[in-house]
Amino acid sequence: MQQTHQLKLLAGLAVLVAFPVTSLTAFEGHINANTSRGGPPVSMLYTVGTNCVRVEILDTNSPNTVDVVDRPSGVVTLFFPQNRCYMRLTTSGNNAASQPPGMPGMPGARGVMGQPAGDAPGAPGMPMPPAMPGAPGGMAGGLPPGIGPTNFPGMAGGHPQMPPMPQRPQMPAMPQAPAMSGNGGMPAMPMMGGNLELRATGATTNLLGYECQGYEIQQREETMTIWATDQLVPFQVYMPTEPHRFGPARIEEQWGKLFTEKKLFPLLAVLRAPNGVERYHFEVETIKPGRLSTNEYKRFEPPADYVELQPHPF
């Protein structure tokens, strides 16, 4: 009997070894971080709930925009305390679905690029100019026969024979200006535009008790080094206002989306210019897991007296 009990105990231990018990509880709590763009660091607070993340600036000198992200849908709500209003942005700030038909940025516009070939030329919707009336009295060309320039010699058919215009000499191509480097003179401008590629370096480290993987983003001569973990929540870059729809974006405005898509949270990110000067810095200072209170969950919704604003269509 005792031998049978021991066999059952050993079998149970074997099952535990084969299938270790893991925690299925998602992270909930507070993440304090700081960020800077070549100036003094700015303190930030991430309040993480079961389905929402609140991102805010801990600067009490002036009211700052608060970002609230609904994790299942990806909808970002911007709270504007200075105006007591809020705005909802779909798919993490991308409102391409609300773009009106027609030319980009010109709702319903038609013209050379949007007008059928059979329509009248010129600006869309503009009437054709009226034809100029002819000269009175049946004057051909505006003058009676025998009067005016038709009396001068060397004019066949009443029209002077104009000499051919000489061809304008072709201007030589302007030489390209040399690229500015960070070794001397003016500093290189921040690299803009282009699709960023997140590359895993294979290196690992431990930051604040969390195992992190090393990543790099390179664009031209700039390099961004990031250490990120998958044990927290998908990252969300702080947006102080509605994002721009047109024009290239800086690396520091794009890199966060790569980690949001991969469901990683960076604990340290450093962007350096070609001359080695640090141009952008993001670093997590403390991570405090814990259940949020009822009052904290209420802060994921805009206050009752806030007015909702609609995003720009373009």
C-alpha cells in the first residue's frame, strides 16, 4: 500500500516537471520612465490596467495631454486638460479610414489627376473664357487693305518674316552639395522618412529584474540601440497632439510602433547622431506591479464635462 502511494507521488512530480506551472496573469501596475531629446529629461508615468494603458507627463507646471490606449482595439484617446476636451484616434492614431474620396487632402476634388479625359481642360469647374469679338467693318486682321505694315517691303502676305530665334544654350548641371557630417561644421540634420527595420542583435541583459533582448534600428548613419522585454505590455509612444498625416517623420517618432507591433516594451533606448552625440533617450526607472484601484480605473475614461472633438480628415 505504501509502495503504491509512493508511485503515485512520483508520477505526480513527473507531471509537474513536464508541465511547469506558469503565471497567466498579465502585467498590471505602474511604470515610471524619463525621456529627453537633447535637453533636460521629462518624467513619464505608464499606468497599466488589464485592458488599458494611460501615458502622461509628470510635469505640474502646465497641463499636458494624456494618452489612453485601449489595448484590444488599438484606439488611442487624447485628453486635453487645457481645453477640457478629448479626441479618439483609431488604430493608434491612423485615421486613413476617415479620408474622404478624391485627391489626398482635397475632399472631393477633381482636376487634371482626377478628371475624365473628355472633360473641358483647365482648372476643374472653371468656365472657358469667351471668344474675343472680331474687328468692326469687316477689317481682316483689324486693318483695311493697303494700310499699316502691309505697305512695307519684305512682308509677304501682309505678315513680316521673323528671323528664327537662336537656341538658348543648355545650362550645365549644378554640382551636388557635399553631405554634412558630424565631424565638423554644421551638424547633420536628423534623418527623415523611410521604412525602419528592427534588427535583433542576439544579445541579452537584465534590467530592473526583467530579461531584455537587444535590438538595433539603423538609418543611414544614425543608430538606435534598444533593450526590450516581452514581460510587460506593448509599448505606446507618448503623443502630445494629433499625429501629422503628411511629410516624413523622425526616427524617434516611428520607432515605438515597431515595438507595439511586436508586443514588446523597451526599458532603454538611445539614438545617436553620426558624430556620436546622443540625440534621443528613453529609459525606464521603476516598475511597480500591483492591482489598480477603482479610482485609477476611472481615469481611463475622459471626465464627464469634457467635450469630444473629431480628428482632422487629413
